[in-house]
Amino acid sequence: MTDGRVVVVTGGGSGIGEATARLLREGGHHVVVSGRRSEPLRRLEQEIGVLAHPSDVRDPEAAGGLVQAALAAYGRLDGLVLNAGIGRGGSVGDLSLEDWDEVMRTNVTGPLLLLRAAIPHLLETRGAVVAVASVSALRNGTSNAPYATSKAALLQLCRSVAVDYGRQGVRANIVCPSWVRSEMADRRMARFAAEADLRGEGVDGAYEEVTGLLPLGRPGEPREIAEAISWLLSPAASYVNGSVLTVDGGATALDPGTLAFDFRVAPRHGEVPGTTR
């Protein structure tokens, strides 16, 4: 991206969104950060000079208002990072319908509403969209139906933009991270540490446990995902459209059927499905 371009980042108060906002500001770009919590957005505004615009983009008026805030402040819109999301678990037979609805509204309907508001302005600038999905859009795990389904839907939503608007100059791509250290992932790791009885190892021990079989053997850092997002927004990726970029430490490159040759995989207590020792 050239200096002076304008990018909206949702879920911008922490984790991947915050890291992306920081990286884009380092490159001299104008950044509008959105999220439902105002405090971290205002902190980021003070620290690095982004424009904080707290909003819940699941509401059509809020989605339109976010785009209008960017236009009012900077006069244009060149990039959109669809990063806001939540996670809820459950299998098809026992998931909460309330959780299902909330996940779909946040992870799919919210991005749709924001895209509808942003597309006319991205067409003017021949801009770019990057959606932050997950390896769960490509590979599934136990009791993960709402989250995995929503991320697969987000992937295809973004690809629809790539197909429908590519000839008019708008590119849309998707990044699929694996475990990345963030507030949301930290909360999941804390629950896992308690469930798996990691004997005081806490969140760090949980990250080590769940990423131990990955080829890189560690979780990602938000900045590592932000680097991929920044590249996809930039002219360096000018012929990349509708692409799915896995930024996952090799998770999706691994054939689980070969793990037994290197590891003995067994349930920890017979109580936590899908865990390994």
C-alpha cells in the first residue's frame, strides 16, 4: 500500500486486529479501528494515532456508520480488514441455538453488512479486502460446529467479493491462522489448562500442549498474521484475488495419519476428546 491509503480494521482493539493497525500505521497509512469495547480502541488511538470508532457492525446502521466515519475523516476507503469474530463450541446435536445465532451474526452477517457498505467506495479506489478466517474453515475439530461453520461461510463470502468485483479492480483474500496468542485464545487456553489438569502450567503450558504437534511447534504471534494481512492489502499482492493463505505453523500441511510414527497419541484422562499427550 502507498502512503496515505485508508484502511478500516474491525476487531481492532486487541490481538490480530491491534497488530494489524499498528503495522499499517508504521507504514504511514490511515487506520480506522472498530470494535464493541471502546477502552482498547481509545488507548490505541492515543498511542499510535488511529481513528477509534466503537461500533457493533452486526447492526446495519453501525456498519454504514463505520464506513462513513472513515470517509468523513479521510475522504476515501482503500482497504477493509474483516477481523471481528467470536468463538462458541458445541456439536450439531447439543449446541446452543443462541450460541449458533450469535456466532453467525458476528462472524458472517457483520462482515456482510460491512462489505455492503464498503463496496461502492472500494470500487472507486480499486481497493482490497482481507478476511481473517481460521484453519477451522478448512479443517474441523471436536465440538466446533458453530465456529467452524461460520469461518467457512466467511471464507466463501470473501471469495464471492473476489469473483463478483475482481473485474472492477477490487481484490478480496482470506487468511486462515491456527492458534495465535490473543485475548480470545488466552481464554480458551485457560479453560483447557483447567480441564486438562496441567498442574500449574497455566496458559503457557496450554499453548505448548495444543501446538506441540504442529510442524513449527508453537503458537503464532499477532504480528505474524498482521504481516500477511498487510501484504495482501498491498500492491505487492496485486494479482492475488480469492486466495486462502494459511498462516498456521504448518497445521494444514500435516497428515494426522502419520503422527503415530513420531508420537504416541492417547487420551489424557479419557475425559477431554480431541486432546493429545
